[in-house]
Amino acid sequence: KIMVGGHDEL
Amino acid sequence: NLFRVAGDMSHLASIFILLHKIVQLKSCSGISFKSQLLYLIVYITRYLDLPWTPSPYNFIFKILFISSQLYIIYLMARAYRPTNDPNLDTFRVEYLLGFAAVLAVLFPVRYTVLEIFWAFSIWLESVAILPQLFMLQRTGEAEAITAHYLFALGTYRALYIPNWIYRYVTEPTHKIDTIAVVAGVLQTVLYSDFFWIYYTKVMKGEKFKLP
């Protein structure tokens, strides 16, 4: 899974 | 997962409950302007990555949180300003901003501007409710709708805890976002005695009144 900022939660 | 979605929905519901209260009663009495301003700072500093958000779900929520919080601040600072009593809202937020800033600068995930602001927002969110709880303690009671708002807001972070456990177990990387988890647990603990009074009073139809 690619995450730009690294944080995928709100 | 279900915990995460229920948590985010609870968060969104809390904002709508607050907006409903302010607009319907034409009053922001009992609501801490300082806490609301801290939440605006939280959203702005956390969602600096808005233009690069890959997930449409996150993107929509980020827009919703920033815009609804701006509207709340507008209502409190302009439209219904006379109903807002600064004499009851006396918590020293400098300490909360200082606490979040120190932790963010000392222990970010990486030393980049976005990561430092992200960590700052996480720590600040964990304590942003304190001016509101301090105000409740001073007045000793709250309107039912204010109690519902706080309950929905606390439920949001509480639901993130089973979400992290679920993700740790089900995702093959078994990663833990340490800052988010530690701050999230702290935030939930701060609500614990509010939850208790909400359960023992408001859910049984009584007024929210501190013992």
C-alpha cells in the first residue's frame, strides 16, 4: 500500500 | 474497518451536534471557544497534506473537518459572540500548545516540516478538550446537547483504539503508529470521568451535573 505522508488515518 | 468508520462517523456526528446546538438555540453558551480554536489548529496542522491525500475517503473528511470547524469558529467569534462568556473560559492554552510543540519537535517520526506539524496536531488534539472540561467543572452542569456533543467526540477517539488493535492483528506489516496510539490513549483517558457521568446521569434521563 502506497502512502505519501505515511499517515492514513484522520 | 468497522471501528475506524464508526469512529470517523462519530467524530462527524459530534460536529453536527455542536452546529445544531449553536444554530438552533442561537447560542454558544457552555462551549469553550479555546477548545474549538485548538481543534481548528489541529485540523489545519494535520491536513497540510490535503492536496496529496491519496484516499478519497480521507480527502472528503479532511475537507469536512476543516470547513465545519471554520464555520464553528465564525459562529462563535462573530454571529453569536455575545452568547460566549470568556470569563468562564479561562484555561491557559499556552501550556497545551507548548506541550504539543515540545513533543513534536523532540520526537517526530521524521524531521520534515509535514511530520513535525503532524505530530504537533496529534499531541494537541489529545489535550484540546481540556479547556472545555475545565469550563464544565467551573459551571458544574451542562445542557444535554453539550453532553451529547462531548460524548460523540470522546467516542470517536475511543473507537480508534480497537481500530489500531484490529489493524495490528490483520495487516501483515504489524506496524504501530506509536505517536498516534500513545496520544490517542491519553485523549481517551481524559474523557473517562466524563463518560462515567454521562453514563450514570444523561443516559438515565437526568441533567448533566457534576457531583
